[in-house]
Amino acid sequence: GENVEQHPSTLSVQEGDSAVIKCTYSDSASNYFPWYKQELGKRPQLIIDIRSNVGEKKDQRIAVTLNKTAKHFSLHITETQPEDSAVYFCAAERMDSNYQLIWGAGTKLIIKP
Amino acid sequence: GAVVSQHPSWVICKSGTSVKIECRSLDFQATTMFWYRQFPKQSLMLMATSNEGSKATYEQGVEKDKFLINHASLTLSTLTVTSAHPEDSSFYICSARDWGGNTDTQYFGPGTRLTVL
């Protein structure tokens, strides 16, 4: 079955610098890869997603890249701000059953002022 | 984005009682909803997939008789934790799949924190 690995588990960056979080997936048939941001005690919020027919997608300071051959995708946050501090989860859509998402373990992003 | 509500946001109950949690899609119809459990500082653990008008599909290791799921309408799914015990204390989150046209996205409810005494 599908497996998603996410690295690093914790990432600390200086405010204004860039942050990159990476995920790899195992099922080459997966074709949808969302990223969610979860603040403490709150619901996961979709921040960006990408489908396998494109290699990159950008939304202001956030971008996602996808390498289908290597089966990995990355989240890039530029010009980080204190409000970017949260846990970020990547996911891959499981193709064999009901559009379930297989989740990465999460990355705690800490923005240092 | 689409809106998903969840009720109650928190509940405290005695061991042995049952607790019902509701998940509603407010501005779209959701034929598929998902129920997750999340432990502190951990990722989301899928418990079951709820499909409108049919039986839920449970993940391995999740007791279907303990976690009853009903998806009777296109906007409502319920999770009932039966005969709750302290080990069932957790953060339960639902999500609803919004699809159609160019959209196919899961939106999450705010979660329910269950504490079983």
C-alpha cells in the first residue's frame, strides 16, 4: 500500500528566510498531493495542492514542486513570518480505495524572530 | 474554501457511556466523509471512510462495533463512540470530500476533544 515519508520532523528557520519540507511516496499511481497546515488545537487547513499533471504550483509565498519520476514532492515557503509557525502535513491520495489520503508524519515549523 | 462543522467541540463523559459526534458539510454535498483520530504531536490516523447511503469502511485495527458511523445524508455523518473508556480519549476530526468540476479536496471539521473519565 501507499506510504508517505516526511522530513524533517522539526524545522527552525529565521524570520524572513525560506523553509523547505520534503515528502516521498511509494505508490506511483498516486496523482494528488495536498499540503495542510495545522495550528495547535485546530483543524488542518489546506494551503496548497498539486496534481500529477503539473510539476510546480505557486501561491504567493507558498509553492509546491512534484517529481513524479523520483516520487517526491516538496513545500517551499519563502519570506517566512511568525504566523507560519505550525505543523505541516503532506499527503498522497490513495488510488485503490475511496480517495483516502495517506499522511506524512508532520513537520513542526518554528519561525525564530 | 468549503466549510465543515463538527459538534461538539469538546465533551467529557464517564466511562461506559456513549458519545455521538456530528460532522456536517455546510455549503456542499459530501458523498464521502472521513473520520480521523489524532494523538498529541502525532499525525492524523484514519479510522474509517463514510459513504452516504452505505456502510462505512473501517481501517485495520478499528473496531466497527465500538465506533459506529452513520452517513444518512449528503451533508451529515455521525461517529458514535460506544461504551467509552479512558483510552478512547483523543482528538477526533472529520473531513468531507468536495468534488466536482475541477475540485477534489478534503476539508476538515474543527475537531472534537473527547475526555473519558
